[in-house]
Amino acid sequence: MEAIVLAGGKAERLGDATGGLPKSLVTVGGRPLLAWQLGRLARAGVERVIVSCLGGQERAFLEGLGGAGVEVVCAGEPERLGRGGGIRFAAGFRKESGDVLAMNGDELVDVDFTALLEAHRATRAAATVTVAQPPSQFGQVDLTDDDLVTGFHEVSRVPYWVNCGIYVLGEEALARFPEKGDHETTAFPELAGEGRLRAFRHTGMWLTVNTPKELRRADDYVAKHPEWLA
């Protein structure tokens, strides 16, 4: 089994916290952020991971991810291709055809990759998108139709499902991905309209790492939950 990881983020919002490294290599819990996900992929049977990065960053990824338990190959983009273009470009570095996992490299998420793959294959979809209900950042204000406030209450999670950026992609889906641009505005709407796109509901942990605050939260989580990737 192979996987593709998008790791070309600029990390502009992390500022000096990156230490000049690509965002996916920022240290979390004493290891590069991406190394945590590679460990989970290895335990799910993935043997080869293709890292979609910017051209010129290949050495940093190969050195930073050594010993992660999987073979790491870098697909250095000659220019910024967008998320969909990056996945399609990296897919050209595969050794095998068929289903491939694809995901973002700047997150901590405990998706059950084995269950995700089984669900995808059971439905025979062209692609399966992992969806989640992230924690809500805001409390809810209850209003009447004439704008009378009747109460306040906390909302633990948003009441809808969002794409958390982890997919299983078959050959049909990959063939629809743009050479440059975003698959979420091209390939996925097309597949959804044809009834060829399925969802896999994830209710576990999902931490994005885009700001210094989120980086501290991820670091604290790993410190408090060493069993997560033991």
C-alpha cells in the first residue's frame, strides 16, 4: 500500500516557530509533525509514502523523516500546483496502480486507516472522503424571530460534517484530478454529482497545526497522550 502526503505548505502563520523548516517538519513532541502520521500509516500496512513538496525541499524531508518506518519518496513540484495538482503529480511516483491514501501533512489525526480502506472498497466508490465535526470555537446564542435573546449555551462540536483532508483515491478519481488547481472544486463535485463519491465519518481526534497556538496544543496533546502512537 502507498500513500501521498501533501507537504508544500508555506507555514506563514507559524512565523518563527518553524525554524526555517517546512511546516510538516516542525517539531511536535520531539519529532517532526509528519513523522507521527507516518508511524500510523506504517501500522496500517502502508510501506511507501510519497511526499508532495516544493522542489528544493526534498533533502529536508528525506533527512527529517528517516526512521519513520516507511519508505519515503519525495515528489518535488517544479512550481506550486495546488492541492489537486500536487496529488496528481505525486501519483506519478507510485510503484503500483490502484487505491492510494492521500492526506495533508500538517495535522495530527487518529483516523482508522484500515477501517477507512475497508469502507472504501466495500462501496466501490471512485473516492472516499474522511469527514469530521470539529470543535466549535463559539457558543450559541438562542434568538426568537423578532431577535429576543432567550439563552446561551456552549456547542462542543459544529453541527455539520467537514472534509478533514484524508482520502482513498482510485484510478478513476486520480484521472479526474487537475494538473494544477484544487480537486475540491473540480474532481470531487463531478464525482459527487455522479454518485461516485463516498464519506467516512471520523469522530476521533483531529488537530490542525497552522498557528503557534495550534502548535502548542498539538505539542501538549502528544505529551499527555504518549499511548496515541506508542
